[in-house]
Amino acid sequence: MDDLRGLKWDGEALEFIEQTLLPHEEQWVRTDDWTVVVDAIKRLAIRGAPAIGVAGACAVVLAHKSSANDAEFQHAMDAIANARPTAVNLAWAVNRLRDRIANLSSSEEIHQTLQRETAIIAEEDALMCNQMAEHGQQLIPDGARALTHCNTGVLVTYGIGTALGVLRRSHELKRLSHVYACEARPLGQGARLTMWELGKLGIPGTLLSDSAAGSLMQSGKVDLVILGADRVAANGDTANKIGTFQLAVLARRFKIPFYVAAPSSTFDLSLPTGESIPVEERHPDEVRTYRGTQISPKGVNVFNPAFDVTPVELITAFIREDGVFYPPCEFPAGKA
């Protein structure tokens, strides 16, 4: 399905799939209110590092249109950039727009520049997805059985996806045999979103509980693990959905290649290692409940980081729009 999308931007309003309702309801939301976009990012109606970067840029355009003065606009940009702390693409996109308008004074010129640059950011993201999909094919053996985690397709980008985009292209080339998807508790992005995308694309897939990944690898049914990232430090340490680190450890134990697919906009070369990556801690009720149903005693203590950091020594290779990188390596800077 070439028309499978998660975001649409026409310069005046942002349309997005309300991901919290998937897979049961496919509801599109159209808004010209930047605060609605920020709220959607915070509650994961829009999620995934590249997608929130594009959505954040769109929100800046909407904020400029509705702001009464520059101080109000600057405040709005700060709020957009800080909507979620771990994924670097959000602040990257906002800062890129700040730089483009830094020396402009005319409100009309600023708005036109913001619209133009936001369209470029969205187009670049879609192109980078296609480039990653092509580069990634050199790592996918014929008849591959891949294990992935969380959700890394159209719902997290403006294009075909990062890791799931690579697998989608492999499927189109008839080189992919099967995709195994971890459920990605506590919010079930794998169960709800990845399985929804696989179904839409006609890709054979099997859902497993997060705790079954080791058994699956031990059975010899996994040829590679491939997933995305929310922030990659200069040395390659990678922050991604919680549960990624343990998959990397298991993959090393069973000698299975472990790949990270992410555009250069997700690489934060200002951070030397993953120790400096901020990890978002989310509300305890995400673990105490599931889809509104209480699954634990009320009020129990909860540890709920949204991400973990996988050390670079556990990563076999990185797939970017500019090629495949094998650690140890120096990553070139992306577009600024």
C-alpha cells in the first residue's frame, strides 16, 4: 500500500492518525492549532522520533500564525521543542527552523520561510526512509526471518519507516520470509501498531510477548534483529523503546546480527556517549493499567522508563540514509 501514511501536511494544517485508537479505529485528526499537536506528541497520538520531528516543525508554523507577538511565538517554540525529552528529532527540527529565521524581521517572510523549510524537512524524511530501505537490503539475507520491537513504520515517519521500512522493501523484493514483533509493553506499540501495519502491507507476521524473545531466538527462528532509535550518541550508544537493551544482549548471546535503522536527524553528535541521553520516565498508570483496565493493585510502586540505552558494542551496524556504518565508526553530521 503506497498510500499508507501516518502524517499529512498541506502548509495550513496537520493531519495525523490518532494512534492511541489503533488498531480498533482508524481516526484522522486535522488541526491548525499547535497546542493540539504538542498534546498529541505528549500522549503518543503522534510518536516516533522522525514523525515528532516533522510534526514539531508543522507545529512551529501553526504557532507563528497564531502568536500575537514574538515573545509568545518564542514561548511556543520552547514548548514544542520540549514536548518529549528523549527523541532528539523534535528539538532538532525546532532549532533548524529557529536558525532559518534568525536574521529575518518581516512576519510574512518569517512565515513563508517556516512553511518552506517545514515542507523540506518532511520531504527529506520521506526520502531518507527510502534511502535507508535501499541501504538496508545488503544486510537482509534471502528468506530472512526478522525480529523487531516497538513500531518503526509509516506511523513514526513521513515516509515508509525506518526499520520497518527496510523490512517492507525486503518484502517487496520477495526476500523477507517473516517478521516477529514484540508487543512492546506497557503501551503495546508492537501489538497494536506494528501488527496493524504488517496486516495493511500483507507482510507475514507473528506477535510475541516481550518475555518470549529469548525463547524465540533460542529456537533458531530469528536471522536478524532490526529496530529504530530515538537518539544515538556520537559513539553509537542508542536510546530506543524500553526492552531494546535486553534484545541486544540476547542477540549477542545467540550470535544474531542486531541492526539499528535511523536517519541522521536522530543522531546527536553533541553527546559523546549514551550516559548523557535523557530518558523519559512516564506515568505509573501506564504499567498499572492496560487500555483502561487495572492489571495491578492500585498504588503499587512502578518503574516506567520509556526508553533504555543500548551500548554500541552490542550493535552490529547502523543503517542511515547515507549508508551502513559498522562500529567503531565516526558518523557524519546530518542536515542542519
